[in-house]
Amino acid sequence: LKALVRESYKKHKHVEVLLRGIGGLVSENKPCDPEFGILKETVCRGTDEEEKTIFPQVRKVVGDQALERIGRQIEVATGVTKAESSQAVPQPQNETKPTDL
């Protein structure tokens, strides 16, 4: 689990670098379509991996009560409730796969 979490942190850092690069391109009015494609693929793969491998292992180790407590702490820190966050995330419908880009 620790190795998976470390790898996940690396991927999150990569996303941050991509976002900064895209921000720079946008501020210079330069095209950034390829970078958006890379960002989308990176985020989709990372999210899928986290949901399928890391999250189930964390649930087993941490337990439901601790996860609920952590969730409430995140709500307080961000000001976004679980219900609000689930409404803000669009649900995929016949979406193009990252490999099709």
C-alpha cells in the first residue's frame, strides 16, 4: 500500500506540473491542446488506479468510522460537502477513452 501511495503522490505532482505548464501557455495565448490530452489521460488513469487499488486497501486498513471522520474534516477544511462534491462531478457517458485520443 505504501508503494502505491508513493506512486500516487508522484502522479499528483506530475498533474501539478502539467497544470502549471498549461497555465503558462494559456497566459501567453499559445495552443495547449496536446497538453490537455496528456492531462486528461494522466488524471483518468490515476483516478482509475486509485479507485480500484488504493481506496479498497485504505478502507480495509482505516475502517468506516475513521473514513467518515476524515470526510467531515475535509468538508470543514474545503467548505464543500460530500453531496455538493458529488453533484459537481459530471458522470461519464459514452466517454472517449484516453487511449483513443
